[in-house]
Amino acid sequence: MRELTCIVCPVGCHIEIDEHQNVTGNRCSRGQKYAIEEITAPKRMLTSTVKTKFKDTPRISVKTSAPIPKELLFEVLKDLDDILIDNHVKIGDVIIHNIRNTNVDIVSTKSTLCY
Amino acid sequence: MYDYVVIGSGIIGSLITRELSKYAVKVLVIDKENDIASHQTTANSAIIHSGHDPKVGSLKAKFCVLGNKLYDDLEKELNIPLLRTGALVVANGKKEETALDELYQRALKNEVPEVSIISGEEARTLDPLLSKDITKALSLPTTKVTYPWEVAISAIGNAIKNGASFKRNAHVISIEKNSTHYVLHLKDGSTIASKNIINAAGVNSDVIASYLEEPEFKITPRKGEYYVLDRKAVGLFHQVIYPLPTDAGKGVLIVPQVHGNVLLGPTSTLVEDKECYSNTKEGFSYIKQHLKRLSKEIPFDMIIRTFAGVRATSTYEDFYIKESKLHKGFYHVAGIDSPGLTAAPAIANYVVHELLNIQAPLKTAFDPIFQKPKPFHSLPFETQQKLVRENPKYGNLICKCEKITEQEIIDAIHGPTGNDTIKGIKKRARAGAGLCQGGYCEGLVLKIIARETNKPLTEINYYASDTPILVKETKTNEKN
Amino acid sequence: MKKTDLAIIGGGAAGLAAALSASGSSLSILVIEREKVLGGILNQCIHNGFGLHMFKEELTGPEYANRFIEDLRRENIDVLYGTTVIDIQKKDTFLLTLTSEVHGYETLEAKAVIIASGCYERTRGAVQLPGERPKGIMPAGSAQRYLNIDGYLVGKKVFILGSGDIGLIMARRMTLEGAKVLGVAEIMPYSNGLTRNIVQCLNDYDIPLFLSHTVTDIKGKNTLEQITIQQVDEQFNPIINTEKVFDVDTLLLSIGLIPDVALFDSLKMKKSPITKSAIVDQSLMTSVEGLFICGNALHVHDLVDWVSKEGEKAGKYAKQYLLANRINPKNSKAIVPGDHIRYVVPHEIDFNNVTDDSVTLSFRVTKKMASGTFKVIQNGEVIQMKKAKYIAPAEMESLTIKLEELKSFDPITLSLEETL
């Protein structure tokens, strides 16, 4: 039996899930899906920054376009360490396609042309 | 080879250096820290006392009364801020009134000018927030408040202009004496040669003395905690308010400051670590408790900062200002606790013009005036507009709480008494000294320092060397 | 002298929404922003969770801000960048003194002003945190800015005081960038932050959360070396023999936000000692006519969506005020915080100047409750009730009162009754 707090919405239901994946304590179906995923293949959104060569915006913020497997977070961060943005980007531009074969992209959430 | 090396750039060392620079001698003032005046001088009540409290006939009494007057000259020459607040020592009830009267007699014997006893009502007319329990007060109109580290920095600035030198990060770890001069060995391996040494090393003056002899004094450090009200408390209190003094010292005070803040404190506790400036829960309770006798309307919710200092109280009951008996040319100016700040100009005069018996002539070209711009926010609007048109960096506001401009920060970095640390800029320009305590402007100041000194951001220190604010740059494995 | 009908001080979430809402007429609007870019604190909040209510999407801070900035550009609203207001006075109109590197010192005359200046972080001195003062202690937001905007870590071994969202977010952020976060201490017996942040920011990285603990000592002469935390009792006094020591080089403080309104003391607007900001009526006007306020400058919010809604309101009412060009003599009655209610915004209803048929109250409770009923009471009579679940001081609530339901022009009380 595992106890979880659901993170899908601000309510934060206290969920219990047993070895047969029976879920109790959730107030909606999203909670059931979250609980099963959390114990089989937990995923997380990643937000971080990448370096640019632009003096006014030395860093731009980025995010994964969808949640990725939790165990890949630090690997993906290493990939971000290798990036140097040398062309102007705007919000929504893809920085890395299909990061580590997840079918998820790394997407810019800031523009280098803020000024 | 120097004629005089002054160890310690606090208020004592800096004013002594300035007096020395009046003579045709080669002078160096050194400090083990990364800036001028980093210890007692930056952690005290900032009061220029009238001289009512020290023991009659002591050097403390004599130099306090003399020094008080000399600050009027320093104000004109060094352009330092001086708030003429006056002071009240307050008494609650008959027993305290008797002690107050003794203090009054002592003030008269110490030749403190203009003293008088006033009633509790009169005291409350001058300062309406004073406690209704106060029945009598001793009025000390010659009491003033200054900005102590600015005095030290300006004194050294003036001394440098007149030929003296300053060296920071110069930590003396031993002193050698040979037939003609002294050699000071520094922690970084370098040495300084000088014919004379003036030991103005504050809490470490017994350590410096011990490098050559068994000192006649030992520092018994006493810590004092302080609490600072935001400058929107300006005008709540007009005078320095003292309780009756005890053996521990002058007591917990209310002190209006030159920039509008109000200082509450200090405590007085014996400590072991001379440089441990910690504030404590007990200290704060003590201060709140003792302040009740002075006023019941102190807005503690306006506290923006706490700090502590350690006094160089010594086993020698008075100021210890003497030439070493064993070593000619080795002078100690030690045990300078309260009223050290007040006495400092008088101590400097005595040391340099009497004790040292300098044979060299006075410089005819000595210029006592140290000019510096007034805080930009204090200038009239038209002057501000004109200055900004000439120099746009006056238009870029960096510290929004204290209204400090970029140009003032640039000025604080450069020059012989400039400094390249966050706290050094705060001491000089007041950026970060206000309500948000640098929450907004620290990053901006850091970038300005880096630009002006041509250093990477990771080399900009908070205060001591090797205290970089930014420890590591992220994302540094770029390949493309 | 520059002139404008409406001056908006601050181009962050509140100011942006206010500007957009006030636009669309012949009125001139000027947004005054001290940074070189719009967006305010959103620019450094690179995590997601913004916009669930406004846009039904989960956006990061910069993306959320960008939605408003693009709209602002389309509306042709004027913005002064790199400009700080350093003084404000009122005669018939408002006289603002502005300073910038580009334009120097200038005065601006405005018929109405919206304060959208946000908040600042509570400092160590303001809570008299004991110990020494070495390098390495700073507000969490400052560390966030250095990390996300400039790209630098302020330390490698970190402890965080305060488990509000800023503290939790920074626990994760520092960990992701290679620092070791040894723990988070929270003086209350529960965390102020969203539960999802406890999971995503602490549990995910095995960062311990010490509830009912606070920092009781800080050691380090030049650089931070060590902190001590202790458990506290119900009066928040440290309990002896509960000391836990951590060797760290950084202590981040996430101990509260305070409206940044010191500049406006010169206008002598009436203030609430609870929110530490202006008292406002239903139009978000302060006690100074023509002076409006919204966002964190008025009261500290937890969701930016509500900041935007409030900014929208302020913009709408400022526009109304300017177009109507007069207001009726006031008839203001208090909205009183009753049982379990910490404060309510607006603080009063000006019955003579109401322009809508309802008033929305935003408020915070004093106690965490699984379930309760909010009651609006006037002259002892319950005018309205609203049941709610999972009520907490950390989560701002709201309630809309239809004015026709009020029986008189008398004060109203809002209270909360716990369902046991």
C-alpha cells in the first residue's frame, strides 16, 4: 500500500494505492490516473534555463512541452548545460526536439529580444 | 621604510593618520580587513557624548569633552554629517533623581558645557514620546550624533591627499625589531618596515602588543547588540535618551541617527570571541525590557536591521595611551571603548602632537579640507535636474529605499578610499541600508562594481576578500 | 512637464492588467516601469502553474506575462522603461517626480494614479533573526533572480527558512542547478505552500521539511558556516534540546512579502495595519481621491490570476472615474473581518459611488479548516452564506455579494464558521 498526495490540482487529495493498482482517496478520475502513473512511470514537467550569447539576456527560461519521465530529469539538465543560444529565439521556439527520445521538446518560454 | 605605521584604520587609527599627515613624515595606515573601519567603528551608538559620564580626572573625561568640541571642526573640514540632537539622561522617581544629581555634579566637574536639570514635563515637551514615569532629566545640549565610519573614511581620504598611504588586507602576524626600525610581518608573507608603530588595533591591540612585550593591559571584550528602526521613524525622538548609567555601562539608549534611522541599544555582555557579532533573543528581550523606562511607544515593528559590536574594554581602567616602556617608537592607543568615538580627535591630537614628539616640521601645504558631494537626494530639484543633464548616471536610481543613484555608487568604488565590495558600497553610498536591506539593489550594485572594476561577477565580494556573492555560474558546459 | 490622464506605477502582473483594462477610450495611459522590460516578478518565475484560471492553461511566469505584454503593444499603451517614481504629491492633480538615465529628472502630471508597485521580501532584521551576519544569507527571491535571470548560484549547501511557495520553488531550483539543499524549516505547524509543491519540490528530492521549527542561530564570520534550527512551541518560543545543526554556506529566507508602498506615505492614504497597505473601497480607490491600488501592493496574493483580475478592476474603475470626472460625496461603510477572518479587501463600500450591482470580496482566513461556511452579516442578519472546503490562510478566498441583497447602507461583517 502506498500513500501519495495527488499533484494534479491544488486540492491535493490524499491517495492510497495498493499492489493491484486499486486507488482510493481521489476525488476525481485524474487522481486515479496520476496515482497509477506515479507508481509505475512517474513523470514531471521540467523548467530551467539555457545560456545565450546575448549580453542583455544571458539566460532564457525553457520548459519541457509535456511531462517527461522523472528519472530523466538530471540527464536532461545535463543536455541543457551544453546549449548556447546564438540566434534570437522567441517564446514557443523549440530549442531541442524530442529530448532523449521522449517525444517531448524543450521549448523556450522567453524571448532573447526583450529590449 | 615608513616613519610611522598605524595598525588599525578605525576612528582612532584614521584620525591619528590624518594628524600625522600634517608633518613631513612618511605614514602608512593598515588594516587586516578588506576595508577601512570594519569593527568597533562600524558598530557603536554613533554618539558624540558630552562627557558627563566618565570618571572625573580620567583621560576618558578629558578627551571626551575636548573631542566633543573638535567635532565642530571636523564637520567643516571633512564635511561629515553631525546631528546636534542634545541628550537627556532620565530619572524615574526619587532614588534615581539622587543618582541623577550625582551625575550632574560629575558633569560639572568634567567641565561639560551648558548642563542643567529639567523636570519630567519639560523633558516630555522636548520629546513627547518619553515615558510619563520620568520625573527629572539631565540635559546635555552638547551631545551630537555622527556617522562614524564616514568620519574614518574621510579622515583617511584627507590623509592620503596630504601624502599618507593606506593598505587593506594587511594582517600583522608578528613584529620584529632591529637596531634602527621595526619589521611587521603580514599574513600574506610580505613585510613592512617602519621606524615607529602606532598600535590602534582595537580589540586586538593586546595581541599586537604581545608580539613584542607583555602588555600592561588586556582586552576584556564586551559585546553590545543594537536594533535599527527604519528612517520613517525620523522625528519620533529628537534627542539622545540615556537611562542612568550602571557598572555595565551607559545603558540601553534611544539614538536618532544622521540619516533618519533610530538606534536602540546596546546591551553589554562579556564575551570570549572578540569578533563574534551575534545578536540574540535574550539581547533583544533585554533591550525591550530596559527601553520601557525611557519610552513605552517605541515602534519595534519598524526594525529593519540588527547588528552587534564588541568593545575594546580593557583591564586598564582608563584609555591606555602610552609609549612602550621596553620598545621606543612602539606606541599603544588601546582600551579605547566608550567614549572612544567622541574622544578620537582629542586622542589623535594628543598622540601625534604630544606623545610622539615628532621632530619633523609641519607641512606648509597641508590641506585640512576633504570635499565630497552631498547625497544626491538631498539636493534641490533644479540642481538635480542640472546634474542629471550633465551626467545621466545620476538619473539611474539604484537603491529605491534610500534614493541612491548609480553615479553615487560609481563614486564610492573609485578613488583612494573607494571600495569594491557590497558592504563597502553600503558604508559609503548607503545603497542597501534601507527598508528592503538590499533585496532590490544588491544585484544592481554587484553588476556596477563588476563593470567599474573590470572583474567577472563571480569575483565581487560581499565584504571580506573571498566572500563572493555569486559562487558558481550555471550552464557552463556549452558545446553549441 | 509631461501630462497623462492615468499613470500606472509598475508594469508587472497588476499594472499590465490595469493598463489593458483602462485602455480603449480617448484617455491617455502611461505605465511607469523601473526595469528595462515589463513583466515584474513574473520574469524570474520560470516555473509553471500560472494561468490555470485566466487562460485555462498552465504557463510559466514569463509566458503568462507575455500574454499581457503582447496585448499592451497592440493597444499602443505608452510605457516608460528604466524609470522610477521617486516622489508623488497631490494638489488638484497628482505630481509625480520621475527619474531615469535616459530622460533624467522629470515631473509628470496625472489626473489619476494606479499603484501597482508589488511587494518586497521581509528581511532578516525585520524578524530579528539571531546570530552573526556573514555573507550567504539572502531573501529567496534575490537568489531566484541571480539564478534565473543572471545565471548564477549563490551557494552550494543551502538551507531554506520558510515553506511558502517561494521557498519550496527555490529548494527545487537550487537542487536542479547542482546545489545541495539540506532542508526547509517552517515556523508554523503546516506549510503555507501548495501541497503539490511539497511533493514536486521537496519529496522528489528527499529534502526534509521541519515544521514548527525556526532558525535560532547563525554562525560564520565572513561566510556562512552553520545554522541551528529548533522546534518551537505554540507561542513560537524555541524548545530547548531540540537543536539541529546544519553546515551550510547559504540560508535563503522565504519569510513573507510586504506591499511596497513606502513611497506613497507622502500622500497620507489611510492604511490597514493588517495588510500594511491602503484601505480601499469597492472601486479599489484609496482614501485619496483618484488614487487606486491593486495587486501585491494592495495585499499579497498567492495566485497571479487573481492579481490580474484585481488589476483589471482597478483599471476599469480608474477609467470610469476619469470619464465621469466627478465623484459623489462618500458614504463609506466598513466591511468588517469577523470570526476567523484575517482581513477583507475591499475594506469598505462607498454606497454613494457604487457603479456595479455586486461587490466581490477577497479575503484570507486565520485558521486551516477542512470545511466551513462563510457568512455575510448585516445588522445581525445573515445576507449570504457560502460553503467551502479545504480553507487555509495561505489560500485567498473570494465571495461576491449582490448589492440588492443588502438591506441597508450599514456596515457588513464577513465571518467564517467551522463545520465540525
